Amino acid sequence: MRIKAKRLAQYPWYLRPFFWNQRRKYGAVLEPALAWARSPALFATVALLYGALDRRSSPIDPPLRALITVRVSQINGCAFCVDINSATLLKRGASMAKVENLAHWQTSALFEERERAALAYAETMTDSQQRVDDAMMQRLRCHFDDDAIVELTGLIAFQNLSSKFNAALDVPPQGFCTVPAPQDQDFVKPTSS
């Protein structure tokens, strides 16, 4: 990791409940949290935004949210995000085969049309060389209402923020999910959707 964590006692007291909760939920404090917490205001803001996106009442179902976060993480080359989000995806009911084939969703029979529409949107948003067009938006509307599209857009934007932050700081995986070593093409931004 390019930025070393401080000792837990060096972080502000009001962030320690977040760390306690991560230790309870994951068995360890998450490395990205320790990096974000070097700027307590940013950490708190990012944590609140994540909580808003990953809430039970979201119009995007939990497995699809996890699927999207893994794919965006693959594209951005964030090993930590692929690790933790793959584990979340498995906990939310996806098969290991689906996790293993996510980078090749366009040719895999494991993905439903709703997932394909969301994944195409996620890849297009993540690749700064592409633009979302009216045809893509129409495809999304076959599966999502406008409120859900806003949530999906926010989730994809958030995961780009998170995975690019972690990739730039070279945050390592923490062993949440044993997934096969990614092939180089898994992290290459798509050229078309």
C-alpha cells in the first residue's frame, strides 16, 4: 500500500465506531477505511454515501448492486474492491461461476437481460472514452424506472470513486474471496458495449 495506516489510536475518536463495526463485520478494519480516515471529513462523507447506496430500500436489488461493483472494480484494476465485492456478491446469492465469468458477461449465458443492461451501462460510464446514448438509456428503461436509474448511476459513480482511490493507493486484497487470478483482459476497459 502506498500510504501506510496510522495506529488506530491516532485516528479521531468519532471514527473508531466505524472501525469497530468493520472489525465485527469483516474480522478486520478495512485498509481503504484507514486510508480515507487520514482525512476524517472525507471518510465520514464517503461512509455516509456508501450507506445511502447500499440500503435495504434501494430500488436496485443487493445481488445486482454487488455485481456492478465487482465489474467496475475489475475495469479499474482494484484488487481490494474485487476481493470484498466478490465476497459480497457470493453472500448475496451469486454462484462462483458467475463471479468467475463476470469479465465475460457479454458472452456468458449466466447473466439475465436486466443484468446485461446494467453491466453495459456500468462499463460505458466507467470508460471515459465512451458516452451513454439514448439507445442505452432506452435499454435501461426496459428494466428500471427513472428512480432506479438514478440509483444505479450513483452506485456506478461511487464505485468508480472507490476503486480508483484504492487502485491509485495500491490497496491490497484482504482475503475475503478466493477468486481466480484475473486475466489481463479482465482489467482492460471495454471498447464497445
